[in-house]
Amino acid sequence: MNSPTHDSASFAQVARPQKSPCDLRLLTALEDALHTLGLTSADVRLMAFFPLVYVAWSDGSLQKKESKLIMDEAIQWGLSEEELAILSDQWLACKPTEDFDEAGLFLIEFLFEDDRRLVAKGGPCKAEIISMAERVGRVAGGLFDLLFTLEGSEREALKRLRQAMHLDA
């Protein structure tokens, strides 16, 4: 991924109590997080698919079934060719770094403080995103592909996502 080196703690250091869009530190952190993910503000709709990628990679590898399901969902939601290219060529092509994950969680926390931010851009709501992420976690898991259960790493990833999205786990 074309991710610049960032100290993942820098995203966490942004003052949480004051989330005014006029806060220069917050704007800078948001820009840095977008850049870490290979995005611009015009690509913000793609953030709805970060949770799916995060769960898929949570066990350290990406299964073909997971990748296919993510791309199918992205196509179904009408992502542009450019957005699909970022998803397939950057996010799914190689294992994300810790900085990538932290930047994505930071953006998810900001974007889903109010569910209307992504929905207004034509994206899915929190419940739909978590449901899609759970399907990604189950698609390649389970005993002999018969019992589609979540692995511990996938359950932990979903827990972190629910927290970031301000959902009761």
C-alpha cells in the first residue's frame, strides 16, 4: 500500500472531546488518515468498506472467498471504477500495516459518530456495514467450510469496529 510512515499514536492523540470540524488538529489528523489509506476526501464513500477489509485481514491473510465477497458488495453498492481499483489494487492486494488499520479505525470513529455522514454520500448505514463485515468473517471460516464460524481474530476485529462505530457490542 502506498502508505506513508505515520506514528499510529498520532491519530489517537487528537483531542476527542472537541470534535468540531473547525479544529485544525482534527482536520490535519483526518487528512493524514485518509492519506495513509490512499484516499482523498472525494473517496470517503469507500470508507464503508474498510470494516470488511479489516475483518478479512484480521487473521493475517486474505482468502479468495473474502476478497470476492468484498468486491461483490462494493459493486452492488455502486462504487466507481476508481473506488473499485483502490479497493482491489491497494486494500486487498497486500496485507495492511498497523498504521493503515489505526487510520481506518480513526476515520470510522469520526465518520460514524453520526450515521448520516456516509449514508448521505450514498453509503450503507452502520448496521449494514457490520452485517457485511460479519459475512466476510464467516465466508471462509469454519470447520471444513461447513460451520461458518468466526475465528477469534475476526471476533476481536468486529468488537473493535463496533466500538469505533459507537455501537453497543
